[in-house]
Amino acid sequence: MTGFIRIAGVLGGLGPVATVDFMQRVIDLTPVECEQDHVHMLVDQNPSVPNRQDAIMHGGESPAAALAAMALRLQKSGADFLVMPCNTAH
């Protein structure tokens, strides 16, 4: 694989299995000739983010501050763009 390398920042832990599933899909769908061709991913796997369903359905604590902090950490660590494998947070 050749071309411009971009680093994906993954806001993970919003369902740890969803994060692992997302990463596996990226690996499976990336055309590679060698290990170095895989997508560079930085992952913040944080299962302590406040419950999204509780916030939506019952007015519980918002996950916004935790998600913003995760995004900032990933950006400071070199992520060029962010992804969030979660059905309820976005």
C-alpha cells in the first residue's frame, strides 16, 4: 500500500466488544501486502464513560465531557481523525 498515511483515533469502550469488532473489520477490509500496510490506530478504550442509554432515556449523567476528553487525548497523541464505534453516543 502506498500513499498518505493518516492515523485513526478510536473512541472506544462504549461497548468494548463494539470497539474490538470495529478494529477487526478495519483489519479484515484493509488490502495489505505486509503487516506495515495496516491502518495506524490509536485507541482510547474507556469503559467508564457515563452510560449513554441512561443519559438519553432517564436524564442521567451526560457522556459529553468524557468523550471530549478522550477526543482531545487522541488528538494530542497524533490522531488525524476520530471514529466512535457506538450506536447510542452519536
